[in-house]
Amino acid sequence: MKTFSPKKEDLGKTWYIVDAKGQTLGRLATEIAVVLRGKNKPIFVPHVDCGDFVIVINAKEIQVTGNKLEDKKYYSHSGYNSGLKVMPLKKLLETKPTEAIKKAVSGMLPKNKMRDVYLDKLKIFAGPEHPHEAQKPQPLTFK
């Protein structure tokens, strides 16, 4: 018996829509990462992009537990001396709410060439409107 390897015609890409209103950031990010990778499909193989597209709406209304709004910090460095920038989660959610979800999902994807491929299939919007109605996204619910 030969090992099955999915071909391009076996991989049907579907679009899902997720409402982030009232959802916890980490729990939502893990479920999105699973769908982006395609691990929820029976034909999953790690070296092929088996995942689907995910649209996240209402990103500005995401919730976190505990004191993460004040305690969690995101670091970036410009490469120059004293070029370290620190931004707490509270300020990041006020200025760029889509980045908080993108960074959380990115941290849960494998650290290889496929990460950018998976993140290209993630569309995040701060409000309830999105321009992907033509793709007929299906609602994605979690347990």
C-alpha cells in the first residue's frame, strides 16, 4: 500500500469567517492556527499547504484574561543603538487591534518557510465589515 500524498486538486480551499467579539485572544488564535495549517482535515501533511482562508472580524473587541492588558508587552528593535520599542497590549489594542491577533496566531505557527504562506491566508479586520463577501465565507464556530 502506498502512502497517500495530497495533490493540488485534492485540496479544496474554503473561506471561514470568525467573529472575535467577546473571544479570548489565545484560545481564538490556537483555533485559527489549526484551520490555517489544515490540521483539522484528514488529508493533512506538514509539507503541503492544506489550510483554508480565515477572515476575522471585530478584532478590536477581543478580550484577554488576568492582568495581560497591563503586563503583556510586545518588543521590537530597529537594529540601532537604543532602538528597542516596548508596547503594552492595551496600547496595541487601541492603536492596531489587528496586530495583536496576527502576532498571537504567528507565534502558534511553525517557524519555517510556510509561516508566511499561512499568514497570507489570514484576513483580520477591526470592525464588522470586510471586502470578502464574494468568497461566500462560512461561519466557523469553536467548542
